[in-house]
Amino acid sequence: MAELIFGLMVIVLAGWMIFKKVNATVALFIAGILLLYGAVVTGHNVLPAEASTGSIWFDPIKAITNSFVNNLGNIGMTIMVLFGFSAYMTKIGANEVTVQTLMKPLSRIKSVYLLVPIIFVVGNLLSLVVPSASSLAILLMATLYPVLKRIGMSGLTAGAVIATTATIIPTPLGADNVIAAQTLGIDLMEYVMKYHAVISIPTLVLMTVAHYFWQKYMDKKHPEKDEIDESKLETLRTDLPPVYYGLLPILPLVLITIFGIFIKSIKIGLVEITFISLIVTVVIEAIRKRKVQQVFAEMMTFFRGMGDGLAMVVALLVAASLMVDGLKALGIVDMLTDSVKDVNGAGMILMFAFSGITALIGLISGGGLAVFYASVGLLPDIAHNVGVNGAMLSIPMQLIANLVRSISPVAACIIVVCSIIQKSPIAVIKRTSVPIIVGIVSTLVLSYIMFS
């Protein structure tokens, strides 16, 4: 019982630190260390006897080393390479070419409310290229928002749709999908297509319908004149490369689909595919610019992007795994599974519990992925002991972690939109709330139906 009380106190402390805007990686790292030393004090082994340092007081430090080594392997490298490639695509202007190319035909559509579902769908597709919700919001507000205003769309409608674009599109290029697939021991493409897509695609369809009717209803109920703060709009680049560069950001997605579905005889992973895409891009850049030294200098953006991936996601994953190790060492995971494994509907109870915590922390912090990363390591053991499909716990957590961002007043994508349309975060969240709630309910219902 002492272990449970201590564990809950540490978890509450971590949540409080995140609420107080302490970096989620730091908060989870501190919580993990406290849990590991709590396990030592209460007489639990942090490491197996064969892996021990010989001193119980140094074993938690060895656990930190092990966490870094384990997470900097395949999963960490994959995330870092994807971040590096995305950064390089932004540097050479390819991401912006993709966005502008897809958005150009939309300017010809004159029906305001027909554009609402179209923008939502296209925006979600663009999140394959620009995975950061805030970066995509900035790009869309700069390229699309002025066009939407000119054809008569209200600022709140346009802002709400743009604020909900980077949500739950199924993609093997997403760091959360890479982590979930690896943790559950499922092939990445299989996880995306057989688990994620069967929930996320119907959910996106329902959200699209909800957006159309909700924005139309709100515009009629609260008609108002909107102002735009053009000084907050990002200045668009004028030195963009040719249109065919728009294909380069999606090259990894194309190649992984080809090798994963059509050329299964060649065993090649996402890291190798991303490096192939990088090499192809560098060759094209060298041929087009004919300045090899400049092209090589710009390649450093790729490696700096890898560093960002290490700092933003891999380090968070290390901190989260430490917290999981501490909970396991204290025996809290065993206590949790023992208390619910014989209860009818244990899977549903756990699904709602994990998803609810994710949603709550996501609302407070502006993003629930930190909670997902912190908890995903627990899911295989818990699911096995309770006798449920691990996807029934992981998919709702993962999708809700991404969805809840668009109804958090402190989320970067909401702040970006509000600063430009000159409205309060609450006004924007009123517009995003119904589509996001529809998405959350759909995720939970479909996950239970498909995986229970």
C-alpha cells in the first residue's frame, strides 16, 4: 500500500509540474528518478541481479543509462531521421511548395461552406508533410486564410478548421505511430493500416460532417465582422523551387508504401527509405542549383533536425520509459492489473481511464502526447494480464492525445489562429469543440467495437 500511495503522489507531482508549464520531459524524468529510488527504499529491485551495478543506490542511475541506450536504438533513430528529413524539406522550400500546390485549386471554389469539409480533409493530408500542428497552422493561415476571407468565410470558421487539421491522419511517418507499433510488437505498416486507419478514417469522416454543420450553425447564430492582423501572418517565401519539389516531402511515404505492399521481397525499413529520399533530394538540389558546396551546407539542416527530434521526442520517450520502469519496480503495474483482471468489462474500464487521463492532461498542457509516451510502455503487459487487445488501449489514447490539442486554450495551434483572427481562445474552441468531441466519442466507440 505504501508503494501505491508513493506512486500516486509522484504521478500527481508530475501532473502538477506539467500544469505549471515545466517541460514534460523534465517533469517525467524527475518523476521516473523518484519512482526508481522509491522502489529502492521500499526494498524492490530496480534491475535484475545479472544487470545490477552491485549497489542498489547506483542501480537507478544504471537504469537511466539503459533507457537512453534502448531508446536511441531503432525507434529513436527512426524518429530523429524523420525530424531531420522534415527540417530539410522546410529549408529547401519543398514543404511550402506542397502546401501551395494543394491549396491553389481551393481558391477557385466560391461556396463558403463547401470549402469547410474540403479544407479539413486537405489540411489533414498536408499534416503528412508538415507534422507539427503549429507549423501547419502558420502555413495555412499565411497561404489560405486571406483567400478564405476574400470569398466571405468568417474568421472563426476558417480558424477553427485550420486549428483542427493536424490531428489523426494515419501515416507511418508519425513518431507516435512508430512508437506505438514498436511497443506493441506490430509491424509499422500493419499497425497503421489494420489498427490506426480502421479507427481514424471513419472518425475523420464524422469530424468532416460535424465541421460542416457546426460551422454553418454557428455562423448563423453569431454573425459578426472579423478583423485580420496581417502583421502576424508569416511572410511567404518568394524564392520557392519548382512545382515538382512538392513531391519530395511525400517521397518516403510513397516508397514505404511501394516496398511494404508491392515489393515485399526487399526488406527495407523506414530509416533506410528516408535516407534514400534524402539522397534523391540532394542530387536534385545539386543538379538544379549547380552549387554543390551550398547544397552540402544546407544538408546540415537535416542533422540539426535530427537533434531537434532527439530533444523533442526521443528525450521525452526516455523520460517516459524511466517513469514506466519506476512504476513496474514499485509493483504498481501488477497491483493495477490484479485489481481489474477479474472484473467484467476490465478492458473498457482501462480504456476510459487511460484515455480520460490523456484528455485531461492534454487540455491542461496543450498536448496529450507526453501522457501517451509515458503510458504506452505499460500497455502490453497490462493488456496481456487483463486479456484484452493492446490496441484497444493504445489507439484511443493515441488519437485522443492528438485530438484534444485543438480544444486546449494553451495549445500552440490555437494560439497561432487566435493571434491572427483577433479572437479569444475560448471563441475558437467553441468552434472546434463539437468536431473534436465527435472525434473523441467516435474513437472510443469504434475502438471498443473493433478491438474488444
